[in-house]
Amino acid sequence: MSDSSPNPNPDSAQKPPEHGQSRRDFLRTSAVVATGVAALAAALAPLRDLKDFTTVEKFLQKYYKEMTPQDMEKVLDRIRREVEAQYGVRPTVQDLKPMNGVEFVYCLNLTRCIGCRKCVHACVAENNQSRDPEIQYIRVLRMPHGSLDLEKGEHNYDSEQVPEKNYFYMPIQCQQCRNPACVKVCPTKATWQDKDGITVIDYDWCIGCRYCEAACPYFARRFNWTRPTIPKDRLNPNMAYLGNRPRRQGVMEKCHFCIQRTRAGRYPACVEVCPAGARKFGNVLDPESEVSYILRNKRVFIQLKEEVGTSPRFYYYFDV
Amino acid sequence: MMKAAKNYWIFVNRCARLAFVGDWRYYAWMGFLTIFVLLGINAYAKQFVSGLITTGMSDQVSWGVYIANFTFIVGVAAAAAMLVIPVYVYANEELHDLVIFGELLAVSAIVMCLSFVTVDLGRPDRFWHLIPGIGQFNFPHSMLSWDVIVLNGYLLLNVHICGYLLYCRYQGRKPARWFYIPFVFIAIGWAISIHTVTAFLYVGLGGRPFWNSSIVGPRFIASAFTAGPSLIILALQVIRNVTAYRITDKALLTLRSIVQVSMLINVFLLVNEIFKEFYSGTMHVASSKYLFFGLHGHHALVPWIWTAIACNMIAMFLLILPISRSLKYLNVACVLAFVGIWIEKGMGLVVPGFIPTPLGEIVEYSPTLNEALICIGIWCFGFLCYTTLLRMAIPILQGQISKANETA
Amino acid sequence: MNSRSKTSTVLVVLTLGFCFLACSFLLNLWGHPALRAPVPLVDLAFIEPSTARLSAADLIKAKADTSNFECYTCHDKKNPVKIKYDTNEMIILPTEHQDLKMGHGRHNRNNNCFNCHNEKNLESLQTRDGRELKIEESPQLCGSCHGPTFRDWEAGVHGRVSGYWNRAMGGFERKTCPSCHDPHSPKFPPRKPAPGPHALHTAVASSPAEQEHH
């Protein structure tokens, strides 16, 4: 640094003795500054490819829970327009609220699941997940008989036929916990548990820190690492704000029990596609529901990783 | 009032001008750093457009070198307390004038931390959702919201203390004790808290047994108080060599004893952790097994962690032995400790927490070139900040620049 | 070299360095995203909610061809069917029924068509206690042996239910036993699983030759 120079006041370093030399210095310094600024501008050149990253309207959009019905209507309308522009389909986008007296529970019969993965793909089709890169909410593990150690599970089995001898199959998706670790850690309250038990995400509020993804003990959350892609002819136009409307780059998503169907009274897509009838869904507060029957009558059912204290609303059970 | 503001304006102005003048070494160093900062900015522009797919991260390993460096550098920032405590609590004279260098390091380190967090965000445009008052701040539930508070608070505290002391020195008056001593003591506690909260970020995750261990907090503090002062020892020698600022060997050796004790505690805690994991051998040992020995044929981190352990061990022995009273060996020990802890606490802590995933899947992680360039860019930006701050502080401390020689 | 000329040299080097950087940024020389193998779209067959097979009830509902259930097109009402057995007491299927796979249970106790079919009216079913059931009413018949499963099925817990979980908001459909189980061989048939997950970062083989090599 300049302190090795004899002049004790570095301010005076700018006052050189000779005029000509000062001019040369000035030119050299200007050249450095100019090329430096040019290099900075060039460094930012990739930003030219930035497409509809955000708009003032989107940037200033309010938090879900603070929107008035009018605000919401405006946002829904914007989403409809955007979807139509991008996919050429006019969607129905609704903001479906939880119903009173309803708490959803899911039961999955491990005796019946054959590991065909139809639920995985029906889910993708229903919920408008990105096809490439691929986002899937359900993982099916092929487990050797006699163990529930997930580390022994095979995620990538590609057998000629399922089910195979000496294995059982364990589909895992968001467990819709009563004490969700993901909700607790979110720094912006962008994810929360609604009163029907579904943990939802405001895709327009998430900052993409992925803390929830680290916190989830079930590998249920997925991140949009880049712009999601959905072929136009595979878009599901029946959409919900907190559900399957198309997501954007840099936000989290996960299974929401097909809000767009279940909050309208229907079964989730994975239930309706399961060829083995292994998937059961319903209102646990209704004693007549299938899930109430299961929790009442089946002897053994498990909450996955009970020891982590998340208390899932997703139960695995066995016949007999 | 107006006069005070004008005086302060002149002070800030002169400091700012100082940052742009220096001898050829200064220009070379700053130019070198600027080039890497530009490389980092370019890499970030690419990431900003294409998304975090430009990194090596995935849904399985959702945090990588950004958060690893963040975690490590929070420790470096916290380590400023290790200069402050001897001076203000034990009235150590040797270190008295050096405290400000530690605090400036803390300021630069926090700036780096905030940069690392920002580049890790998927939607940096939505940062305002985090601002209390206008956004939705999930306090006190989310440890990340605590981290936002403690990091920014620590930045403000240090900026205040350094800024005030330097301004007083510039004006040639004695600083009012009530206006900085309370903040110094708050900053000591705060330094511990920034690193504890950062540890809690991990410790609080029940679904990740590798992190969900109460020893992580103490390990963080011990390793921070090793790596931070190591860096300060090295930085002080650079300052001593390139400026006329007087720094005694005794001061460096005082820091050596801090590093010595911290390193011993750090290694002791590591041994505790390793014993617990491997002796009990529960299902939860999988991540540690992956880290130290590899799991099911995957062993990307094994060479790294053993390098880290070798560095730490050699550094520890050098520090215990009297030979490290010679600066040559002390410097080797400091470099080894810094590198060792950087690996152990960065990649060695963050990545294995994700491997295997909670569903037992093993997906390995290695940073991409783009990701590495962003990291290097931020490191260089941090050094750029620190050099600039020192460039301003040293002439003031030496009295070369003061109110007395104002020309305007 | 004095300090001033050293400074000049540094400044010139920096100027050149910045120029070089600016050019390489504009030419985008490095940091290209890694090529990813494209993820193929899944076959629509894996998405549609068909069951393993179609029952008589399904066919009637879909107004499809139910001629298979018109037994008296071939059989003669006045001429009761005689079942023939081989030496192992296994049924000898007539050529017209070779498509049937007899495998109900792991024993041979179901080796009798008239355990379920009504010998007096082949187009209907009969329970062990002698009740006559229409062909599409099979769950009653299955339930006469498979009690606990039938109880679960009635509660919507065995087999698939689709439509509305909220019965106040819409109807629902419960599949009957033969929609999934072949009555003659009820074990659930195995099938080809849908494709597994694709990793986010998959190395792409650089040349076709290399691909062949693997």
C-alpha cells in the first residue's frame, strides 16, 4: 500500500510534479476505469436472455393471506391470461378454501401396492409438474421383505413386471404432517398448514431458500431448478391457486392432495388411478369415510418416521 | 448539527478517495480481485437467467458450496470477538490497537455471508418478503429469520464501533466510552450468537440426524475461534509487511495461544462426534459413513474430509509444539487450520447432511464451474472490501489523515 | 523500475485484462449449463385410470359387447353341462373355453364350475346357500366366501373408489370384484411398471459411439 511511499499524505499522490506525466497517468487510470466498466457491462450480458422474470405487478403482489377477494380476483385473472398466452388453453383457476368440518387423511395399503408407479405419473399429469427437468411428488421405493429401513429401498427399479417376489413397494409423498417441519422453518411464511390439514405453498411468495426441502424428513418437497416445461397438450386446465397452477423458476412445490379436486369434493388423482385400490383418501372427521373405517378397523398402521415427531396424516397399513 | 454533518461528509469523502489511491502493489492486488469479482458477477448473471440448475445442487442435495461457505464465513465473522475479549475483558495491551482490524474483518465477512445467501436464493427478486414490517417475517419460528436478525445486527454493531472509533481518531478526540463500550460488550455476546444461530439452522432439523446433534453448536464455535484468528494472524502480518503500521510479534503470539486452545477443543469435539456416530452404529451413522469412508460405492467426500483431518491434526501439533512460536511455523499452522476447517465445516458439514436422503437415496454433489466462479467471486469481493476498509483505516490510525490536515 | 513506472505497468496490464474479460464474457466462453439427457414424455397408458380388466358390470355400463355372457347361444338349456375331470381331478376344459385359466385358490376345491355358475341358468350365478344372482352382482357371491374382504369392499376400503369423497357434492363409483380379479384366476395380474425417476443432473454421453460402448 501507499504507506511505503515517502509522502505521508496519500491525498497528495494525486498532485504529481510534472504536467505531462500527470496527463499520462490520467489516461492510464481512465483506461483502467473504462475497460473495467466495459467488463462489468459485458459480465452482465447473459441478462439479455432474461425472459419475463418479473413485472412490477408480480413483484409487488401481496401475500396470500393478506389479499382481499378483489386482489385475488385480479391475480387469478392475471394467471388465466398468462396461462392462455403460454399454453393456448383458457384455464379455470380458482382459489379454493378449506371446507368446515373436514380434515383430510390418506391411507395407503402396503399389502396391495404393486409398485406400478401409475400414481407418480397421474400426479404429474394432474398437477402440471415440469416434465423436463422432471418433477415428481411421489417416490415409490422397492423394499426387501422384512424391513422398513428406507435405506434398503430401491428408487430406480426398472423391472419387466411388478410385483416381484420378495419385495414390497412403498410410495412416499408429502405426509401432510400435523407438526410440519417445513412450515416451521420457512422464513417468509410462504408455506402453511390449512385447517383441512393440507400444507400449501404460496408460489408467488416463496423466495426459494430451500430450507423447507432440507427440513422435510420425507423428501416431499421439490424445487424448480430452472423454468418448468409442460407440453401444451398435457396441461391440466382445471387449476387452483394453492394447487396445480403452473409454477415458475426458483420456487418450491410439493403434493397438496390435489387441492383443485379434493377441495371440490373429489378424490385425488393418485387415488383414482391406482389399479390395486391401495390408496384411500377422505375426511377423518366423518366416521363413515373410508379412512375412518381403516383407522378404526385395521390393526397395524404406521406413520412413517414417527420418531421425528411430525405426526403425518398419511398412514401406511396392512391387510390382516 | 449542520456543521457536524458537513464534517462527517468530509471524513467520508476523504476515506472514499483513499480507496482509489495506492502504490503499484495496491493496484495490482485490487485489480486482481476485481477480475475475479467480475468473473463471479458474470457467472451469477448466468445463474440468474437459467436458475440454480447451473449449480451441482439437486432436490436430493439442495444446499451446496454457497451455504457451506456461508456457514464457514459466519464463523470467521464471529471470530472478531476473539480479539475483542482479551482487550476489553482482560485489558490486553498488545492487542488493543488491533481490535479494529478484527472488527473490519467481521464487517467484510458478514458482507460475504449475505452475498452467499443471496446467490443461493431461487427468487432473489423477492428478498423483500424477508424484511420485517413489509414482508412476512416468520419470527421466532424459523431459524433463518433469527439468522437474518443476528447477521444484520452484527454488521450494524461492527460498522458502528469501527466507524465511531475511526471517526474519533480522525477528529483527534477521545471516544465517549458510553457511546461504544456497551456496544463492544453486546457485540461479544452477539458474535457467539451469530454462530450459534447458524448452527441451530442445522441442529433444529429433526429429519437430518447428521445435523440433529447438540454438539454441532459448540463445534461451530470452537472451529470458528480457530479459523478466524488464524486468518487474522495472517492478515496482520500482511498489514505489517505492506504498511508502516506497527504490529508486535507478541500480539501475534497472543493470538497463537487463542488458536492453540480453540484447535484443541475443536479436535476434541470432533473426536466426541466421531465416537458417538461410529461406536453406537445406529442407522443414523449413514451420513458419517458416507463422509469418512463412503457408502455403497459413493465416496466423493472421502478425500476431502481426510485432507481436512490431516490439515487439522498437523496444525494442532504445530500449534502445541513450541516451534510455532516462530512465525514461519505459525503461518503454516494457520493456513492448515484455515483450510482444514473450511473443508470440514463447509463441504464436510453441509453436503453429508443430505446424503443419503431421508428416503435413503444416494445422489452425490459436486459444484459446477459456474458455481465455483460465483464462490470465488464472493471471496474476492470480501477481500476487496477488507482491503478497502484497511486502506481507509490504517492512515487514520497512523494519523496521516486527520481533521488537522484537511485541505478543503 | 521506479514505483511510478511499476504503477503504469500494473494499470496497463489491468486494462488489457479487463478488455480480455469483456471479450470473453461477450463470447460466452465458459460456464455453459451441462447438457442434460432429455426426459421422454411418459406413455399415456400409465396415466389413464383403467382397471386391470373389465367386468360384466363394466361392459353393461359401457354398453359394450356382452355377447360373451350369452351362454345359450351355444349351450342348450335342456341339456345340462357335464364337467369332465382328468386323473388328477383337474377340470378338462372344452375347446370353446380354452381361454380360461383355472386357478382360483391354491387348492383344487374350486374345481367345479357350479360353485359359482348356476347350472340351471348358466347366465346367472349362484351362492353356496342357493341364492341366484345376476352376472353383474358378483360381489355378493365372492363375499359369500371372502367375508372380511367383502366387508372392506362394502366400506370402500378394498378395491378402488372414484368420483367424490364428499358424497353430498357428487356421485362415486365403486369397482366390482371382476374389474380387477379374473374370477377363474383371481390373483392380481403383474404388469410393466411405469418409468422411474430421472435425476436432475445426468451426464450425457458425448458421442453415439460412446453410448454404444456403455
